[in-house]
Amino acid sequence: MESFISSKDLLKRLDVKGFIAILLAAILLMGVGFTAAKKEVIIVCDGQETKVSTYAKTVGEVLESQDIEIISEDKVIPGLDEKLEKNTTIVVEKAFEITLIDGDKEQNITTTEKTIRNLLKTLNIELAEEDRIEPAIDSNLLPGDKIKITRITSETLVEEHEIPFQTTIKHNDNMDHGKTKKIQDGETGIKEVQFKVTYEDGVEIEREIIEEKVIKEATNEIIEKGTARYLVTSRGSKPRKYKDVMIMEATAYTADYASTGKKPGDKYFGITASGTKARPGVVAVDPRVIPMGTKLYIESMDGTASYGNATAEDTGGAIKGEKIDLFFPTSQEVKQFGRRNVKVYILD
């Protein structure tokens, strides 16, 4: 029996085969398309490298797929919206916080810069030649670092200062001791002083004098001071002026052998060191203390009679320093005087 297929049945068979062929082709194309869309990329995040296979289309999508959170301060190269290509290397620098103190202003800054120099550049912060920065400007930056900029400024100031006057004492031997008289008023002067003033963060740390110029000289005050002192030797006597008074240890001597080692008839017997004749009123002194020829008045301190007026004309081997030897005519008077303290007035 001969089989016969109608044209209608043939068409049906052809449609089914075509559909299956088209479907297989579409599936094949989809597989090829998916395979073609998958990419190998490298993500370098803060120096740590990771290889990733992804179907993401942009840099932002692949980072999101890897749970890498990006904030506005982070640095991403290429940018988040850049189309992802095969073998793309994505560099992520995560921002961190540091503290910057600039003068008297402190702020917290989030940055991705690796050195202090780059940070200042991005912030448009300039350093003057004398400014100081700690740590050093080329130091690396790490999270939590504190950077201190000390601003050094200076200025020139001009000030007027008073020049104090001095007091000059002029001694007047014709004015009573202890009396004073002003003969010229003192007046302060004025000088102009130029300073270089240096500041650290607005606080003065140094003031250096550059120049001083006298605008007006000071005028000294002049005081006249009386130096004349007077001695009254007895009631009704005329006061005598003296320069100084000293308390001295007094002894007595005569011209005899016991006092001078010379006897009558010996050469220079009864002759003083100054060549005068020994007599009442002549005293021996240390010339380093009382010059020879000085007029003196010897006053008793124990209530006995004072020796009175005297002249320094003699010396003695034992008379050194503040000692004085009084001449008496007789050995009996020498013995009676002994040794005692007296006031010795240096007469004018």
C-alpha cells in the first residue's frame, strides 16, 4: 500500500522542525552572550589586591557586589560610573580621619592623601618661611594623626620710653654737715625705641630692640650737700671746722731714753721724724692713715682732760693703723696717761 502525505501535513512537520531549530539557535546565542558578558577584573583596595569575575556593567556595581562601601571622600579610579571592561584594575583608596591644628584653629579632616605635603596642597594651605609644622611636611599620613602648624609672624613697633634723670651730689665744704640744697631740678628725657616683635599663633614670644634714638636728653638733678662739721672745744670758744673724726687707740711718749732710745746729747735727741722739735702738741701717727703735718684735735672719751690741739709731726715703730702717740714733757705724765681710746678730729 503506497503511503501518501498531504501537503498540509508536510507544512506542519516543517513548522515544528523550524521552531526547534530557531529555539536551539536562540539558546546557543544566549549562552554565548552570557559568556561574553562575564569579565575578569582586579580590585586593589588600600593596597590589598583581589581578582573578581563579574557580570557587572560599571565600576560602582562591581564594588557594590563585593560589599565595598564607598563614601564621598574615598578615591576610586576609574570613577564609579565608568563602564567596566575586561581586565580592568580598580583602585580604591579609603578615606581616613586626621586632626589638623592650624594656628589657633582645630578641625577634623577626612582624606585619602598619603603625605602631609599632599594634604596641605589639596586643602590650599600654604606655609610661610618661618612657620613650623609637626610632624615634618614630608612625613606619611596615618589614620588618627595630629598635625600642628605653628604660625610665626613678626612686626616692627616703635615706642617712646622715658629716660630717668640722675641725681648728682655736689659737696659744699662751706655748708654745714647734713644740710642740703637743690640747685637744679631733674627732668626726664625721651627716647624712641624700635622693636621687632615675634608672635607664635598670635601670642608674643620675643621682643628684640632694633634701634634706640634719643629724642630729648634727660637733665640731671643737682643737690648740694654740706660737708662742713664744727667742733666746739670749750664754752665760748669759736667752733672749728673738721673734715673727719676717728676713734683711735692713744699712748704717750716723751723724749727720754725709755721712749726714744736716745739720751741728751745724742744726735737727733728730741727731734721728730719731720725734723721739728718734740714738744707738747706733737703726735706720732701712721702716715698712711693721717698724713704728716695734719692739724688735729684730740678729745678725751673718759671724762679726763682732752689733749687738745695737735699736729702730726712724728712716727713710731709701734704706731701702725689707727693708733696715735701723744707727746708729754715728762715721764710722769706719760705714765699717768697710759693707754686709752680718744677721738681724733681731722681739722680743716
